Amino acid sequence: MPLLLIVLFIVVPIAELFVIIKVGELIGVVPTLILLLADAVGGSLLLKHQGRGAWRRFNEALAAQRFPGTEVVDGVLIVVGGTLLLTPGFITDVFGVFFLLPPTRALTRRLLRRYTVGRVTVVGVGGGGPGAFGQTGGPFGPGGGEPPPNRDYDFDVTAEEVPSNGHHEAQLPRTDKD
């Protein structure tokens, strides 16, 4: 992990500066600055367009009571890609476009799935047991509207505010037994 942080915060900025200087030597300072500004503006427009599409697909998955795993990963990749495009530099722009375009995002998603399968476990999704989002019938599984049985760590309680007795000490409320 420390090696990754060193690469992200030291090596990448130095590489970005090197590439910006080399591009500036090739095409000039003003065209380089215009190019950096143009890719930031273009990246923000692409981020807006792809982000809206991902949000729409996320809501469609929820409406269909389907687990939105692909949509969530797409959203994360879009946010990371947009952030990379807004960061000044050409190296980060390449990775930002890679994460924002749907075909390369699908490739990245496949690579992430291959890397994370067997390493990440999701426990307790929904209230209806395994596959709760994909089940039909109701919010609590195929049986319909019946909630799952209470477990020993589930508590169904009510609460009420307890007025103080003037001395800023809380009083227990009166019950029917008193």
C-alpha cells in the first residue's frame, strides 16, 4: 500500500510534468495550455453525459428489484474517470477517458470482477436472504409481504421523551403498573 501511495503522489505528478513540458516543447506553451483546458472541459461534458446514463440505469435496476452491482461499478468508474480528466495532465487524461468510455469501462469492469471474485463477500443484502434483490413476490422474498422471523438480536421497541423534574435529572416514565 505505501508503494501505491508513493506512485500516486510522487511518481505520477512528476511524470505528468515531464509529459506536459515535452508536449509544450513540441507544440508550444499556449497550444499546450489550450489543449489541457479543452480536455478538462470535454472531460466534464463526457462525465456529465455518462454520469446521467449510469444514474438512469441504476434507478432502472432498483425499479426492477435487481441488484445494481454493474451500475454501481460503472458509477464509481465514471467518477474516477471524470476526476482524472479534470486533473491537469495528459497521462491522467488517458486513464480518465479509458474509464469514461463504455467499451473500455466494460473491459475495466471485467478486470475488476476477475480481481475481486473470491476476495470480497457481501453479507446481509436486503431482508429476504440470499438474492433478495432478484426475488419476485415482495420486499421480503418469494413469500410476499411477510417479514422474516425475528432473531434474538432484533428488537421491536417504542420510545418516548422523558421530561426532567426541574433538577435536570431524568425521570422514568410512569407505567400502567404504577
